[in-house]
Amino acid sequence: MSRLSPDFFSHPRFYRPLFCVLLAGVITTGRLQAETGVPELLTVGYQQVAEERILDAVIEAVNKATVSAQTSGRVTKIYFDVDDVVNKGDVLLRMRDREQRARFNAAKARYVEAGAEYRRVKEVYAKKLVARAQLDKAEARLKSAKAAMEQAQENLENTIVRAPYSGIVVKRYIELGETARVGQRLFTGLSLESLRASVNLPQDMIAVVRKLKRARVVSAQGPEQSLSGKSIEAASMIISPYADPASHTFLLRVNLPPGQHGLYPGMAVKVAFVTREVKKLLAPISAVARRSEVSAVYVMDKNGRVSMRQVRLGRMVNNDQIEVLAGLQEGEQIARDPLAATVYLKEQNASQQSDSTS
């Protein structure tokens, strides 16, 4: 095998191909960086955050009511039973309405007749052919007939028993085929539109809770540091004026806003009470890259260079942000998307290597 002369490396034929390769590498790296672009950045800063203390609670129904019969009749249909969930206005049962319908039709006919009589007397009175007393009597008969018709109509409508609110049937007092009497109990139900969370409040929290009166109810899912359930702000709260002598806790009821929230009496929930407000350095959870037990973010320095930096994290805030305990300072810029930052960092390193070799 022949050896190359040292003069070969100084010949122009050697440098021309090498220069073309290096130039092609620089052009390719620059093209990839231009196509990818600088990742989207955001500035981290301190934000006002409410610190909370989380306690276990149980959902209770505020209203419990019994529906009674407002008219008499034999039960012909029953649509719901114990433990069934009903919506406001749902038909619970129907009664035979033949008698009530007949009375309504008769009352309606008398009302129509009284109306025609009143209009006839009014026309005659306008011509001053009858006394005022006859017009007053016709008007009184019309009003009486209207009231009787409205009463008959209400009795007819009462043969259909509807749910006064959305809730759960806890007891049924009548069977199919039985004759219901006026005032007889038919159903007992718990309201799902008026709920509250009952919690035993430790005595060391009573002062701050009475002062701030800020709390939210969260579905009990996961550990207390990462509540991921639906959060519902408390509408109001009622605190017992005295503590239980055995447990030294105060019974507190957190009232939820009116409406259905997907919660049912007896469910276990968490109640987060605001204890104070502090400033914390926050970053989006989506900007944090996790590698095994290491958490890091991609930071852009003043020279436009991206570097990966390890951070120490605290608790989640509002399910989309997390507290940064160490590793970042206020005003620094981090990449919103770790994946895009990783691609940009590789291209940045490749560009630096190309520049150093050239």
C-alpha cells in the first residue's frame, strides 16, 4: 500500500471537497433551525396564590320533603320507586281522572254561559235599558263561574303528581290500584338541587375560617396534593357556635350553589379552606419535562441560547400550574413546549459544533 505524500494535504484538490462538505452541513443546520424556529417562550413570575387546608367532608341534602295527594283518586300508574333519581317536573304517578274531568267540563260550560250573559247585559246596560244592579249580578256570576272552573282545573291537574324538585326517592307510601285521599302521603324525596358538605373543623382553624369564609368543595379523587375532581366554590357556610366536647371540633356546613353538580347525599368529598394568600413562583405544568425522578425546564438566556435546567417543584395550583421552589428566578424565560425546546436544543448544539469545526 502506497503512502500519501505530505504535500497532498496542502493541494487545492483536497481542500475543495472538504470545504463543500462543511458548507453543506452549515446550510442544512441553518435550514432546519429556520424551519423549526425558536420555541414559544413565557416569562415566569410570582403570583398571588391562596393557601388551603384540605379536610374530609360528606355531602348532605338540605331539603327533604314529602309529596301528598291534593285530590282523591285511584292510582293507575306509578313511574318511580325507592332510590330512583327524578328530575324536576317528572311525573311520579297518575290517578283516575274521570270524575275530575267531568267536573271541569261542567264548570267550563257554566263559565262560558256566564260570560255570554255578562256581555249581553253589558250591551243592554250601555243603552240604559237595565239597572246597574243587573250588570253587577251578571259580573258576579261570571267571576264565580271562573273561580269554580279554575278550581276544577286544578283538581284535574292534581291527578298527575309531579316531582317538585330534582332529587332521589327515599320512600313510597302508596301502591298501584289504591285510592289516594286528600292529604295522604305519596312519596318522600331528597333534593339534589340544594346540597351542602358537612365537615368537622379543628379548633385551630376556627378563627381564620370565620374571618375569611372562603372554601371550595372538590370531588375526592387522588391525594390531597393533587385534587383533580370538579371544584365548586362555596355559596355560604354555617359554623356551629360551640365545639364538640369529645372531638374538640366545630361542625361546619358548606352550602353549595343551587343546581345539580353531579354530587349525591352520602358521597365523600374534600373541602379546601383558604387560610392565607401568599406570592409563589409559578410555571405551567406543561412546560415541565420529567426524566425519571428529575424535573427540568428549558431556559432561554439573554444570548438566545437554550439550556436544560433542573428545578425543584412544590404543589399544583389550579390544576394547570405548579410552584417552583428552586432552579428558576422571576423574569426568566422558559419554553412552553419541552418537546419543541428539545428539538431546538439539538439543532443549536449541532450548529455550534459545525461552527467550531469550520
